[in-house]
Amino acid sequence: MSDKADVAVSYDIDNEFFRLWLDKRMSYTCAVFDDTDDLDEAQQAKLGVMYDFARVTSASRVLDIGCGWGANLEYLVHDRNVAEVHGITLSEAQHAEIVRRGLPRVTASCVDYADYRPGVRFDAIISICMIEHLCSAEDFREGRAAAKYADYFRRAWEWAEPGTHFGLQTILRDRVPRAREDIREIRWVSRKIFPGGLAPRPEDIMSAAAPYWEVKQMRTRRTDYQRTCAEWQARLRRNEALVRQRWGNQLFTDYDRYLTGCVNGFARRHMSLAQWSLQRIDDAA
Ligand SMILES: C[S@@+](CC[C@H](N)C(=O)[O-])C[C@H]1O[C@@H](n2cnc3c(N)ncnc32)[C@H](O)[C@@H]1O
């Protein structure tokens, strides 16, 4: 599991660094290129899928678990006029960015989801690629994965009103990498860029969610994530001189290597991406 120090390695480098190569709202997850070639529009389309999967309406009270720099919070109140939106992140830098945006009807907390005690219940939940931080490779080897994923779905269930829908997006482990070079790069990314993290397998999600949440829909978007990473890398490379000058050569080298690994990982099917629409099982527990 990624603790607060691990999350700081992944997200607290400098908000201005990420602003250079992410889309304008700073989504740091797979975009949806169904109807566009433009990254800003594709990220908006992804947030639209999550909005639909969580059955959000303008009257909703929404929780975003692992809300990043606030892209989805901003989308919900600006583009969808949602009544009440709350986000949680474990990153101090991300929380500072959300506060800086001064979004109406939005509150955000910098807190570990396991310590989160909302005073209200939510009628829509969205969580976009946060679950990858819940279980490390070591947790998986030591048999702790199932309990960690179950804890996440149980807490989300407790925070939700009866009937709530949950829009969930997750990277998935897919084919087992065999080439030594691929294994080396995957290990390097999880040590250097996302310490404490590991993408789940679809069956991990299915079995952990099952007591609390019914899977209503699931679709994969492997090539969308390949494309998103390629777009991020192109933007990073366009800013190479600035990144090297402002943050040093090593940061550019590391992020270029990591994004190369992601593009290859999705292209070679070692990783995929899934979007899920879940509905609360009201007579659970
Ligand atoms: C890959 S980012 C995705 C951010 C955002 N959902 C997006 O689409 O850009 C993962 C997010 O999960 C958050 N996170 C990781 N572990 C967490 C934890 N234990 N409790 C709360 N948030 C956590 C990180 O702080 C980060 O905001």
C-alpha cells in the first residue's frame, strides 16, 4: 500500500511540472478518445463516462476517492452544475491545488481514505485510478491483497446512500510479462514512480466488490490508455529543455523512461484499463 510518503513521491514533485504535460484540468488517468483526438476533450469525455456510470445528477452529493488535482471536482461543478462535491487525496500538493482553484460547492480533504470519517452519506461515488495504491507487490505476495481491496469497497458502501452508483476506473494487470526487459521496466516504475502500488486483476475487483457492490457494466480501454500516455510523453518532450533546466536532468530522464514503459505496457497487453459501473447492494453486510 502507498503511504503518505509514497504518495508524495508520485504526486508532490511540483504542481507546475505536471501542469506542463497533463491536460488543462490535470487529469492523471486514462482519457477517452472515442470522438476526439484532443487530450483536453478526451479527458472531459472520460469524466463524462464516470458521471454516467455513477448516475450523477445536478442534485447529487458526490464523493471522489483519490481526486488528484481536482479535475473531476471542477468538471462536476462547472460543466454539470452538481450541488455538492467532496474529494479526498493523500497528496498535500494536490490538495493545495484544489484549494487554489477555489471551486464553488466543492470541499476537499487531504486524508488517507482509511481515516476518512464523512459526516454525511453520498448518493454518487467516483474513484478514478486510486485503487492501484491500495496494494503493493509485497502485499500481494504476502496474501494481503484481498483484504485491502475488500476494505476499500466496504468503506465506500458505508459512506453511500441506498441505491448509490459507483463509477470506478482502474488499471488492470493483464498478460504476464515474460521478457526480462519488460519485467525490469515494470519493477523500476513501481519502485521509482509509484512506490507501494500495484494494478489489480479484474477478478480481484470482482471478488472484493461482490459483497457490497453489484457490477452493472464494465468496459476496457487499453488502447485509450496507450494513447493517453503517448500524448503525455509528447507533451513532456516538447517541454524537455524547460524541465531539464528547472527540475534537473534526472527528472526528465525518469519520466520519459516511465512513460515509454507505460506505452509499451499497454501496447504489449501487460496492462489494460477498465471502467466499471457498480451499484450498492443495499441488503449487504
Ligand atoms: C493516479 S492519481 C488519480 C487522480 C485523479 N483521480 C485523476 O483522475 O487524475 C491517484 C490518486 O489517489 C490518491 N490516493 C492514493 N492513496 C490514497 C489513500 N490511501 N487515500 C486517499 N487518496 C489516495 C492520490 O493522492 C491521487 O490523488
